[in-house]
Amino acid sequence: MDLMEKLTILADSAKYDAACTSSGANRPGKTVTAGCCHSFSADGRCISLLKVLMTNQCIYDCKYCVNRAGNDCRRTAFTPEELAELTLEFYRRNYIEGLFLSSGVIRSPDYTMEQMIQALQLLRGQHNFRGYIHAKIIPGASPELVQRLGLLADRISINVELPSEQSLRRLAPQKKREAIFSPMKQICQEARQNRQALAVYRKAQQFAPAGQATQMIIGASPETDYQIITLAAAMYGKYGLKRVFYSAYLPAVEDALLPALDVKPPLLREHRLYQADWLMRQYGFRAEEILSPEAPNFNPYLDPKCNWAVNHLQEFPVDVNAAALEDLLRVPGIGPTSARRIVTARRNGQLGLAELKRIGVVLKRAQYFLSAADRPASARPDQELIVRALIDPKIYSFGMEQLSLFPDTQGSRPLPTARDVRSITEAVEETVLCLASSL
């Protein structure tokens, strides 16, 4: 099998990993696109990566994985020399700016990691490759190999895969929770020690300077949204993760323990999880503020921040000329950048709606939750009015196609009322229970 045929197979096998933002994107003027994807570097730049597996052979039989041992598919593997050669050729031709490397488990976790490390050593040492590298840790690999990989890659990650230990035992019985979280803890400790070493000696070798990440599959198991974001918040706090990626389950393989192949991927749910994740990382929200055991699933009509606001109208309106930064961040339509601009601009005088608009505040949402120099605080507005004004028609249509909770019986779908929004949690819970009973 020639190198390009291997690339086609192993790039296709890697497309289900969500730790890059897109895969297979065409680039104008380029003739080779197999395995090219877009991701973001530590400084926020959008970069093109070669996203491949070292091998799609695997001794594990995870029920949800297209590369599982029991699935009938074409198998192949790169040698370390082949992968290094391919990466360099793409890099020299400006197809890519780096490498995203994962792998199936061949022979054992340690053997697989050794193959990956050998390829990266060829790139970094022999060929002096200085492009971005994101490498996946194989669960169960020895701590020594984890440490070696961290010194070669810019970012390393190990996938949680499923949000609970119970689901992991049912759908990936050969993977152990301890084999996933032990490397996470080690990476966190190694990164802390490396920062201390760099403070003393700035030429010390860096350990995973872009940090670590993980991925969870959403929709293959019956956990609630509250369980998922609570786990994500715990990992951010305990292991210092840079990102948690949420991957809507794509029914690519058939198994009695999985949703049927004709079930649509829960893309709206994935979208809501990313919105909630952003609130926790950038806006200071806690997981238990966004969702709770009593209301454990997202509202498909409203984004998490708007949903929180309409259910906490007693916290509003917020005076933009006096409120603290953390209070401004709670207002829908005000983000971290515009909140900082407000704090700076109000030192020179009172701010009105016109000034807020120039600063970048989205008044279409924010106007219901703030007071300004030319908009004094008034009686709390009607919740019905606010809900109908905040619903995004595009998201509304998207949500209906995903969940089909409010069927179209008259040929057109009116926007839901506040009563619909308040009752949506019960409908979503019924959907989750139906999924749980089918697994």
C-alpha cells in the first residue's frame, strides 16, 4: 500500500476526533486536502493541521468507535519514518502548519505511544520541525512515555470519551477511568513543575506549552447536560485543562447498546454545551448556576446565558455606569471585551445606549437587562415579552429539527411563548429518558 493510500485511510479514520474545529476543508490553489483540518494555537491563531492516526488497527472494541476491533474496515499503519516524511512534505508545500496525531491501540498502549514518540522525535530532532503538534495520549500508557510525549508536543490530550464511569464500563469496557485521569493529573503536575523550572532557567525544555485538552462524546449515553458540564468544570479546576471538546455522537457503527443509525446527531445539544463551557471559562459562571439537578438539561430555545437571565430577573437591571465587571458579564449581549471597555469608558463620563452600541454591546439582547444614562431603571419588564424577543429564529428552527418537541401542524411554526420555554425542560427530560431506555 502506497503512502497516499495510507493517508486517505488514516485521515478518514481520524475525522471523528473533535479536538480540531473542522476536517477535510478545501484550500484554494491546493491539490491535496486529505487529512487537512483547522484548529487554534495557544495564541488564538487559526492554523491548518495534518490530522491523521498513526494506525487504525486497534485491540480495543469500544462500541461507538469506527476503528474498533470488531468493525470490518480497511486497516493500515504509518511507520514513524513515513509519518515524519509526509508531515514534512505537506509543511514545506504550505499545505499545513502542524500535525494532529492520534492512534488506535496496536499491540499495547506502550507500544503505540513508542511509535508516536519515535515519529515526533524524527520531526523535532532529525528534521528540526518547529510547527505546531497536538498529540493524543493513549489510555494506559506508562508515565515515562507521557512525560516524553509532553516534551515533544505543543499540546497533549487524553479523551474522557464518555461522561460517566458507568457508560465507560458499558460502551468501552477495556478502558478504565483511572487510566484516563491518572495521565491528566500527571500532565497537570508536569506542567506546574515545568513553569517553575522556566522561571529559574528560561531555556529549559518546555512541557506541552499549549496545555492539555480532552473530548467527550455526547448522545451515545444517557447522561444529562448537568452531569456533563459538572464533569467539565471539575476537570478545569482539578487538572488545569485548556479545553473540553464536545463531540455530538455520529452513528457510524451499529450496536445494540447505541442509538439507532438513523438517529440525527444532537448538534444543538453540542452547541449549547460549548456555549455553557464558554460561560464557565470566560464569564465566571459556575456549572450549578447554568443547570441544576432539578433542571438538568439545556433550553433549546434560549442560549444558557439568556436562559439564566430570564429566570433571574430579580438581578436586573444592571447599571452599566456603576456595576462591577463580574455583574456586567451576567448581562446578555455583553461579552468580556465589551465589559472591559465599559469599565474603561465610564471613567470619562456617563454612558448611554449610543455609547454602548459603539463599544460593541448587542443591544438587541442587552436592552432588557441594563440601565444607562439615557435609560433609567424601570419596573421589571414582562417575562413573556423578553422571552419572545430573545429567541433566535435560526436557533428555533434548528432546535425543532433536532428535537421535534413542538410539531408544525399548520404549515408554519410560531415562536414559542414563555410557557413553552418554561416547560421545555420536562420535554427534554422525557427525550433523555427515552434514550436511556433504548440503550
